[in-house]
Amino acid sequence: NPSSLLGPLCESSASPMSESEEGLKVELRTTPVDKRFSNTNQARHCYSFYNAFHQCVYENDGNDEPCFELKRHYASICPTKWVENWNDQREAGTYAGPVPGEGDKKAAGH
């Protein structure tokens, strides 16, 4: 369960509804408050959500639909360049963070 990776989380912070140019209501939201991370430096928070998203996708056999909230959270606080670099590293097999399924390969003797 990806939420277990993140510990106790509170409700997502949300701004009041505002009207867009077309007159539609738009709700702006960001990540939930997490007391493990300071309000000034969100790097660890970003990294945790990014990894939790990929773990969730792995646990759902590549289906990212149930993991949408995790992706929304990391996308709202992670610098785009970081995510691009991490994605490139994941594709190249050089990502230094946790890689879902990596332990499964080692256990199988690969």
C-alpha cells in the first residue's frame, strides 16, 4: 500500500474555489500536510511521493490510475527538471532511489 510508505497524512490542503476565465469553478490543491517534512524544504517530501507513485504503479501491474493522487502530489512540489532527470535515470537503469521490483529480481537470482 503506497500510503503506508508515507506515514500518517492529513487532508490535502486546498484553496477556495475560484472562477476560471470560462466561468468554471477550479479548485487548486497541493500535497497533504506531513509533519515529517519542514514547510521550507520540500525535497524529501517530493522524493517520497515520487517513489511512492512508482511503487504504487508497480503494485498495480503498471496501471497508474489508482496512483493518480500520488502523481498529483509529487508533480505539485517537485521541480520539473528533477522529475525529468529521475525518469531518464529510471529508463537508463541508473536511478539511485528505490526501484520497485528490484528486490524481486534479486530474490529470483537475476
